[in-house]
Amino acid sequence: MTHPKPTDNEIKLDQKRYIVSKTDAKGIIEYGNDYFVEISGYSEAELIGQPHSIVRHPDMPKVVFKMMWDRINRAQNIMAVVKNLAKDGSYYWVVTEFEPKVDPITNEIISHTAFRRAAPQKAIDAMIPIYQKLIEIEKTGGMEASEKYLRGYLEDQKITYDELIDTLVGNKGLFKVFFKLMKKLFS
């Protein structure tokens, strides 16, 4: 599947609505709620069976997705600020959190559910230059070099990635309550 050409058109998400999608363990979409379908611009039939990377915006550094997959494949949660790409080339920013489903017999992850809300402008403004720098590094030194840069950046700030995101999304208690409620609703 070819990705659309990105445009400068931003889709402003409704602060009161949420996006939910579920993938198998390999990231193939099995479910998307109505708002995900609406915002992505794809029909439900176009989304189901596709890799979730169908909405991956090229402004997102590969190292961020590596970090997310490393964590969620160990059944560890991660909250991230992500720029996604709609079918028409528009973009939208979300704060996303994951809930892995683990097989009770094999203890292997069998699916991931992602819960997303509109990202606060403060978080977007802070992440844009970081993501631009990581992409620039990836172009010349690869993902390994951008991962080293990100580690160094976080060490210089004396903060973990999780603490950085918690600080940027502000009202972190509200986001955590929201994600906890969504996980209850969809489990």
C-alpha cells in the first residue's frame, strides 16, 4: 500500500472524543472505532487487515516507534505523542497509550489496543524540534544514531522519556484517568 503525500492540513481533533484501535501482536489492524475511521479518512474495510503504519506520518522518527514496540512487546505501557497521517495527506496529533492482551496459557501477547486523545499544543510544540532532529540524524546515521541522541538528550534533561511525556501532556492525572477508563471500557 502506498502512503498518501503529506499536506500542511492539520485535522484538529475533538478534545472530548477518543480514538481506539486494536491490532494483533504484529500490528495488523483488527478494529478501529468510528472516530478512528472518521479521522483517518479510510473506510473500516480499508483499515482492517492493514498494518497500523498505514497512518504513520513521515515526520515521525523511526526510533519512537522502535521504543514503543520494544515496550509494548514486553507488555509494558508507554504514553507517546504521535503525529499521524490521514488518507488525504492531512495530519493529526495524538497522545497514545497501549493495553496489551496477554494469552493466559502461553503468556504471549496476542493483541494491542491503543487509546488516543488530542495532544495538547504544548506537547506538540515541544516534540516537533525533537522529532525533526531525530529524523535528521536517522537520515545520516540510522536509527541507532538517533536512539543514542535521544538517550543523551534525556540524560542532559535529567528526565526519563515517560517523565518528559507526563510533563508535556500537562494535567497528567486527567490523561491517566481517561486512559484507565478507556481500558476498562474496552477490556
